[in-house]
Amino acid sequence: METRSRINLWSSPRNISTALMYAFAQRPDTTVVDEPLYAHYLSRQPTEADHPGREEILKTQNPDGNEVVRYMSEGEFPTPIVVFKQMTHHLIELPEAFLFGMVNVLLIRDPREILASFNQVIDKVTAADIGLPQQGELFDRLAVAGTLAAVVDARRLLEDPPAVLEQLCEQIGIDYDPVMLSWEKGPKEYDGSWAPYWYEGVHESVGFRPYRPRPVELSPHLELVAKECLPVYQRLLEHAI
């Protein structure tokens, strides 16, 4: 089947982006692919963060980013829409041309909330590990190229999923389908091999959980990382739907 729309969801927050991937997966016209560039990133990782399941990811996923990009850009899929859930920091040492032939969405989140979650799984966290500086750079490149469809803020999405999803679909150029609001509890066949380390919370969900502010306590080091990332987040938030 001809794939009419190839969509990249460029994210820093993993749980919220996984929930958004699950939402798109409920659509009968959509195929989802979970972080196809993860092995590529791990084989070239510029930071010291110890990613759980690293060896399994490198064994089960193609680490050749150029081949993966060709698959994303030219591969055949069983549905007219395909959504690639991506981590922004995975986009390293790759030609940018493929970005401009696809629809791109940035999913952002308050950096203090990202760090509180991310640090539960990974130590030695830097700004580059959570991808917010890269999101700011990617925003600029995509905006100039005219291939940035939307910026979605995680809090706004959780506060009103129907309204944000409907606007997101409109800006992507597809019809909104209310089936995106719920899914079955548990692991999914399209989860990446890293799901046991990262997706426990979203596996317990059956839809977007209402946003509830929680107190966030960070180490002095992580507070400095959050301070570094905050201006980027605030700038992108001005463009969020």
C-alpha cells in the first residue's frame, strides 16, 4: 500500500511519547515504529549515560542509521500513514535531507519533569542525554525548511487530550479519530526491546492520564542541567498547540 504520510514524533519525554505512539497505533490507517534510530545512536553515543538493554538493542535493531533512514523514507508499510516515534538525541551523524521529505512534530516537556523521570533509569545525565538542546536546533532547521507541522507540550496534551489531538491531526493533515484516546493495558507488539526498562508506567494505562503537578526534587547537578535546558523549553512552548 502506498504510504501517503510519514510522520516523525521528535521527543525528549519517553513515557508521554510512548502514550502518543499508542494513540496513533489505535488508528486503522496507521502503522507505528518505535525509535528506529536507537541502535544507531548507541553505536555512536557521545555521552557516558549507561542505557539499560544496550546490548540487546544493538543486536536486535539495525545500527546503520543511513539504512534506517532509507527504510523510513522509502520503505513499504501496510497502511497509508506511518508514525516514527523518535528521540531527538538519536539524530546524530545523519544527513538531514530525509527530515525535509517527512512531516515532523516536536513533543516537549518541562525539563525538570523529564530529568526526574529520566534519572530513575539512567545516571550521569546531561542536557544532551535528554535531547532538549537538540530540540531547539531541530526546531530552527525544520521551521526554516517548512516541514515542522506542530509543537506539542506534554502538559497541555494531558490536560485536554481530545482538543490537542484534534488540532495535531489537523496540522499534520489527517483526520482526527477518537479511537486515539484509549488503548488496552499492557505491553504492545510494536514496543521496542527497551520497553521493560522504560514503559512500566504507560503499560499500566488505558489512555492519557490526567496531568497532576508533582513536587520534583533534583540533585544540584540535575538542577544545573534543568537550568541549562529551561530557556529552550520556554522558547518552544511559545509555539505549542
